Amino acid sequence: MNQNKWSILIVSVLAIALGLILQSIHMILPWLFGPILASLIVIKLLKKKVIWPVWLGNLGLLILGVQMGSTFTPVVLNDIKQEWLQIVLMSVFILIIALLVSVIFKKIAGVTFETALLSAIPGALSQMVVMAEENKKADLLIVTLTQTSRIMFVVILVPIISAIFSDKSDKAEQITKAPSIFHVLNIQGLLIILIGIIVLFIIFNRLRIPVPQLLAPIFILLTWNLSTGQVFTLNYEFIIFAQILFGIRIGVQIADLINNLNKKTIFAIAFQNISLIVGAFLLVFLFQLFINDNINDLFLSAAPGGMAQIIVVALETGGDVAMISSYHIFRIFFILLIIAPLIKIFLTKRTR
């Protein structure tokens, strides 16, 4: 067994052990924080190099995507359809907050306007990094570090805020209220869904659609739910398994990220990400003056950062996964189809 396989085995065993320990002391997100801590311990304390296979991280995201997609029932979709205006407004206001924060970030970090702008847009890491590569005035390293480091702030701050406003009920019980997927579907149905997910994932990946690992299963399960009317969920053990795979990948990314940060960059990045999260929280209170949605659901819908991290928090705090997913899916395509092209045109004209 080569060195990396030993490292993968060590970090996996430690991730499970820490997850069990954190769960026993009722720590929030034990199966996400456990693997993250395991990765940092193995890389930083034990000084072992860990190259986490991409396919394992993707497998974790695909499992989360299946769970997210299973929540999109006809009844839920009808409720979401009635909230289209607030979904649009929430996305627009979050992006306005990001633009305002980018102005201050530019002064603190001493970077160009292009760097500050591309660093601030939430939930579009790959698109912003590609544009930073293409723009000569943008600092690719700063954009990448800022966008990637948002993972740290999301997995630390968002669960704390969300846990305060969650209903405190048993999360595993909530997830398993619907019958298991294995009780509802036969082998043929499972194969159809699996093949559909693989095909759509390949298509989304070729088209460079963001987070195809999540969006492919969501759209396949959404289509299945609408066409068959069947309602099911994944066993909670699968959710734990997905968090372990995904959490180790986050931990490895954070460990690599720490090596590239200096004090000035750390302060600027911390200011930007904390401001985005606090801004989202204040925006939610403003929205609550006009609508009656649960504050935890609204906050997770507005929170900046990767959809996968947010959905893990939603699953563990009893959030409305379908509602929260719909906000983030809209934001992804809003940024992809409208905001990113506009930014590219603006920056091209500015460069000329």
C-alpha cells in the first residue's frame, strides 16, 4: 500500500472516530466537523500528505444531491412557485451586499477593483476563478484564496447562527419521516435514476455548469418525483457517509489554504466573509417584516457560500431543504447566466 493510501485510511478512520465523539457530546454538525478536524490533524500535526481522490468528494456531493432532489415534491414545488419574487429579490440583494463589501475589501487588502469584485461574488467559485485567469488586472491567487476560504467561515459561523434559530428537534428522525428509497423503488427504478444522474452529470460537466455533482441528481430526482408522484428519502446513514466524504475534502482544502495566507490577507478575507454572512443575516430580518417564513430557512437560503455546505447545515438543523435548495439553485443560474456575463463585459471594457 503506497503512502497516500495509508494517509487516506488514517484520515478516514480518524474522521469516523471524531464524528462519533462529537456526536456523543451533541456537537453541531459532528459528521462534518469530525472529518474536517481529522484532515487537519493528519496533515498539520502528523505531517502526512493527503491527496483526497476527487471521485470520493464527488460521491459525497452526489449523495447529498439525491437527498436534496427527493424533497422536491409537487406540493413543495407549488409552494416555491408562490415565492418566486422573494427568491429573485433575495439573490439580487445578496449580490448588492457583496458589491458593497468588495469596495471595502479593496481598500483593506490593497488589491485592484477587478480582484475585489471577483473575490466577493458568492456561490460562483469556478466562474470567478476563470474570469480572474482571463483578466490581467485580477490577482488569481487572492480571488482563489478568498472564494475557497469562504468554506471555512460558512462551516464555522453559519451552523452556529442556524442552530440558534432551528427547532432543536431530532434531525435524523426528520430525515427519515418519508419511506426509504429502497422501500419505494425496485432495482429497475434505482438503475434508471442512477443512469440519469450519470448522464446529466456528464452533460453539466461538459457545459461547465457549477456544482454538477449536486445539480444533476437534484434535476433527475425532481423529474422523477413529478412524473411518478413517489415520495422517499435516503437513510440517515447515507447522509452521514456523504458528510464524511465531503468533510474530509473540505479539511484537505483548508489545510492547503492555510499555507498560502499571510496576516494582511487573513484579515481582509475574514472581514469580507464575516461581512457577507452578517449582511445576509440582517437581510433576513428585513425580509421577515414582510413574509412569515421560518428565520432559519430564510437565513440558510440567503447565506453566502457553497450550496453543499449550506444543505448539510439545513439537514442537521431541520431546515426546509427544498426551499433552501431552490434559493441557491436560482442564485447559481442567476450568476452563471446573467451576472457573470455582465461582469465579464464590464471588466473587458474597463481593461480597454
